[in-house]
Amino acid sequence: MQPFNDKKPAALSSEILSILAGVTSDRDLSGHALAQAVVNLSRLFTTARPSLPIRYLDDPSHAAAYRSYFLPVNLSKVQVLLDELPNDNSTEMPDRPMAVLDLGCGPGTGSLALLDWLWHRSPERAKSVSVLAADASQASLQDAKKLWEAYCNEVGIPNAGLRCVDGNLEHPLKGDLGKQIVRGGPYDLIIMANCLNESFPTAADPPAERAGVVGQLLPFLAPHGTIMIVEPALRQTARALHQMRNHLLIQGRCTVYSPCLHEKACPALDHPDDWCHEERPWQTPPAIAALDREVGFIKDALKFSYLLLRTDGRTIVTRSPQTFRVVSELRELKGEKRAWLCNETGRPEVGRLDRKASLHNEALDSWHRGAIVQIERIVRKEKEGKVSPVGRIENDAAVQIIRSA
């Protein structure tokens, strides 16, 4: 099996590891009790999703499990996507404070991820960043404040940059939250991490309702800003994200910066067993590795689905019919290698016979999920009046990886 990425694995900073180890409360668990709480919450996130309580983080055992196990993983996912934003994004502009809205913030996972990311790239921006964090759980908001203050104390910066407000993600512009959103905009970054999938659980069309929420927020996005949506890599939640994307793009009020290389309907929805997700290498912290050993999990990669939305039309790469995103692992079959790709032409399966390997197409051997590749020519051969469903790369066709995941 090919390694899915030759990049250095994402890793938590020493500051994050320090505060996560040091910030405790009377609700925290340890040992077997913590391991069992992690197992229980993982089950609610996956196989028992219909039983997931609306405010599950109000439960002390769920909150302890989330802080100890799921928060570090989700924090790294947000930082991976911050790395994907263009270098001239507002995160690099020192002339004014960066304004951020973190909706459905939980214990401040996205806010903390951003603060740490800024501190290691632009300390002055970290000192002045302004974050409005909203959640329906008061306990989670208290955790968000505690972690933010602990980080600021750890690195020696003012801790006044975070404002927490109680609010309902399904109605973000109502009540005090709505007033705060209007007052704090426009936003350079709006983060919605692992929360949209939990909204509108009983609606007739949850993806349409979620698209409505995102649509309400678009007017508050700065011209150069990004809405970052992160969701679990499960088939159910990822497909719901694809459906929400379709609803949004039909309205024509935003475009996809990444991961999609087009604004057409998502081709993964054409077949009920298909969905898109990312898998990025991750350096597992010792505390997570210890919990994994206890419960039998393996958390050595970051798996998630996501959308980075903008209103300025900017895209992660220049689009063309010859440019594709790899949306599967590179599969080594007998006498050939294949992968599923995606762009404006659809979601084709493309492969190269081993006997067709050459210097022109050797980059195919390094394809991995999430990579963006350019292919000079794909051939579809005809046999007995039928066109092969698998596109072929010949030995004289140039293949490049123009961006690794």
C-alpha cells in the first residue's frame, strides 16, 4: 500500500499539549473511567448517532471524554485547514485585528486552534485577534474561556481576545447572539467545526436547513474571508455535507475554495455508497496513544470532511478539465494502479497499467487521497461497442502532482 502522504504529520504544539495536561476541573475523569467515557461518546458519534443528546457536552463524563480525546484531534483538523488557506489571507495582514466567529464552538476547539496557529506564525496577530465564540452549552463556554486563558498565560499574551455568548446555531441571527454577530463583523474567518451535522436533526431536509444557516452568515463575511466547515468523515455526515453544498451553490452566493475543483452538483451523491473525506497524517500525542491502547482505537490520522467557502471566487488551484483531486487511496491491483478522481467532468476512475509506467507518468505512483493532480490525457478504450468505465493513462501522457494534501 502506498503511503497516503509524504508530508510531515500534523502535530500539536508543545503549548497545546501543556495546557491540555494542566487544565483540569472537578468534572475530569481518569484511568478506566475516562477510557469508558471515550468509548461511550465515540459510540454516540458513530453507530448510535440517533441517541446523541442535543447538549451532550453538559454531561460531565461526555465533556471529560471530549476534552481528553476528541478536542486534540479536532483542533489539529482545524489547523490543517488553516494551513490550506491562501498566504495573503487576513491571517497574514498586520494592519488590523483579525475578526473570527466560532459557531457551535463547544469547548473552544476552533478558537484555540486558531490562537495557537497564529502564535506560531504571527505572534502580533495572536495578541490582537478578536474571536466571538457561540454555543448552546454554558459548560462548554466555560471550558472555552478556561482553555483560552490558559493558553494566553502559557505564552504570555493578553487574554481579552475571546468573547463567549450563549446562542442557538439553528437561529444564529436571533437574540443576543444575532446582535453580537452583527456588531462583530465583518469576519475574516467563520468556523463551524463538527456542529452543523448535529443541527436540525428532525427537519424534513436537514441539509437545506443547514445551507440556510450558512447563507445567513455570508453577508457577514469579509470580502477576503473564508467560512470553514468541518464535519466527521462518516458516510452519513459527509453526504449530508455534500447535499448542503449543492443547496448553497445553487443559490450562487458563494464558491468553494477547497476541496472541490468545481461548482457543479457533487458527483459523489450519484451513488449511495460514495462520499468524500480527507485523511491526513497525524503525530499521535502520548495521552491519546495511551487511551487508544486502553480502548482499542487507532488515532494515527486525521479523518474528516470539509468545505472552505468564499465570496471572492478564489480557488485553491487554477481549475481546468485536466486538473483533478484524488478522492480515494491509490489502489494497487494486479498489473495496474487506480484511483478515483474528481473535477468538473465528474468522478472518474483512472488507472495506469504497470507496463505503461514511464518518466512522464511516474508521479501517479505518489498519488494520495486529497492530492491535486494534473493529467495531460486520459484514454477510454472501446471494446465490443462499449467504452471502458476506467480511464487509462498512457506511457506518453504527462502526470503531475500540483498540490499535496
